[in-house]
Amino acid sequence: MHPKEAKEMKKLCFASDYQEGAHPAVMNRLLETNLEQSPGYGTDEYCESARERIRTACACPGAAVHFLAGGTQANAVVIGALLRSHQGVIAAESGHINGHEAGAVEHGGHKLLTLPHREGKLSADAIRDFCEGYRNDASREYIVMPGVVYISQPTELGTLYSLHELTAIHEVCREFGIPLYIDGARLAYALACNAGDVSLPALARCCDVFYIGGTKCGALFGEAVVIPDPGLLPYFTTVIKQHGALLAKGRILGVQFDALFTDGLYERVGAPAIDAADRLREALAGMGIPLRYESPANQLFPVLDNRAAALLEEKVLFHRWERADEAHTVIRLVTSWATAPADTEALIAVLREIKQ
């Protein structure tokens, strides 16, 4: 097959936001520093520079910042470090650690305590009710104790917690002495979304541990775990090493986050994804295609009839999310920092074609 023909046959990719390489600013810094030699395991100057930039961006000068390779790894290591052997983690039934991490938390010996959600979000009241139920249960010594609350921003369904909601959840966690951990795999898109009101400094004030996603937000790979009060996990580097998650060439992570947090790039890098998602929402509404969830960030969940979903699959890479009913399928379309306007318009054209 001629290369041009192969290119023409290539499907449009809206399946996920980690399928590109790295933002040019990140790649350039990796190339510029490639032949340098530096100490290992995150003790190099680039990791320390990235830590300082992240502390400044979060207005949290005393925070501990640790770099890990991926989101599942970060979740498993952090949750495992926060919990004692008799404790479990509260999460939404739709939470990423419950549905898409192959039981990584359970593999570490901790039960998931899943609660009903509303469009991917837990409420402060639901968390309080669950914790009070445990506290008031006469047989609680034989029950897994809630020891961490896990949420994500954005949620697995693309929705956003407001500052008011996060504050309320954090207050409940403090009331019961339970740390709040926030998964920020797609955090750049929440920060770039006009519907959001949670900044990096606000996030650092409203939880006990969170991570800043890089893999889905402009890095080749990597996540930055931020612990506002380092005393919460004083031996976290040791825990990372125990999990086989301490990267010998830690500089690779430091260089990437140093670039992402230079001149506010991280807080801007998600804007193209939000612009593309907004354009798709507008077009879907114009075609009368409903959305399953009111998700303002970079994930959209259109409801298509089964025939249209099958036709779309011939030209577009996407994720079949769930069955709406016997005749309809909920799909997931995901935009990213690298989504080109031309690809967005091409997807809209395909959707219009299959709707005819």
C-alpha cells in the first residue's frame, strides 16, 4: 500500500488523551538534556527544579513532591502508604480505581468501599453517612474501617468537583480523621475548563494528597504526587522503592515536569482539548445527539443508535462506554492537548454523515 493511501485510511483518534507523544516544550527539553549525566532516583537538579516550580504553582512551599511513572502506580502506592492493614478506601462506584485498574488497590491488600455517585461525584453527605454508619456499628471491629477517601478531578465521567464540593468533602474527612486523596490524571483539563473553579492552590488546600497528571496532559509519561504536609507520609520515598516504582533515571520525569511548569504551561496545556470538546458539544447538540453526562471537560459521552455507533467505528477510534438500551450505545470521545482543529471538524463531518 502506498504511504499516502495508508495515511488516508488512518482512523481519527478520539479514544484517549494519552495516545500522543509529548508536548514540543517537553520533548525539546528531553532532547537538550539527553546526553547529560545526573544522579539517579529523583535526586537530580531537574527534579528539584520541578519540585520548586510545582510548590510555587500550588502556593504550597513546604510540600513534598514525588515523581512516579503512571497513574495506576501512583494510586496503588499512595493508597497503600496511607492505609493500615485493617483499612479500606472509600470511592465512587464509577471511580477509576474500581473499574479500570485491574484490582491494583485490592492486590495491595485493601478493600474498596464503593458508594453510589451522581455523575461520577461523591457527596460530602454520602461520605459522612458511611463513616457514621461504621462508627455506630456495634460490630465494627469485624468490618473494614474507612481509612482514605479517593476522588478524581475530573471524575471518570468527565464531571468536575466545585470548590464548594471539595471543601465540604475535606471537612467531612477531617471530622473523621480520614485523609482525602485526589487523582489528577486529567487535572490539566480541569484547570483549563471555564466551568471549573478549583485552582492548583485551592486543590492543595482542599486535600491531603493529590497527583498532577502528566501522562495524559503533555508528558511522555509521569505523574507528580504532591503531599502538602510531608509529615503525613514521612517515609514515602521508601514506600515508592518497595513498590518497585522509584525510577533510576528519575531525571526523565523531572525534566518533563520542569518544562510543564515553566511559564505556566501546565495550566494552559489543556486549552486545545477544551476548545475541541466545546466544539464537539456544540455540533452534537445541533445534530440532536444527546449526551449521557453533562461533562464540561475533555470527555464526552454521546448516545448513538447501534447502527450509527458501528458506522462511526469504521472511521473513528473511540471507546464503547456502556449500553444505554437495546437500541442505543453510550460512547466516549476524548480530546487532548494535541487535538487538531482539523481532526475535530473531520469527526463532526463523519458524525453528520452517519446521522443522515
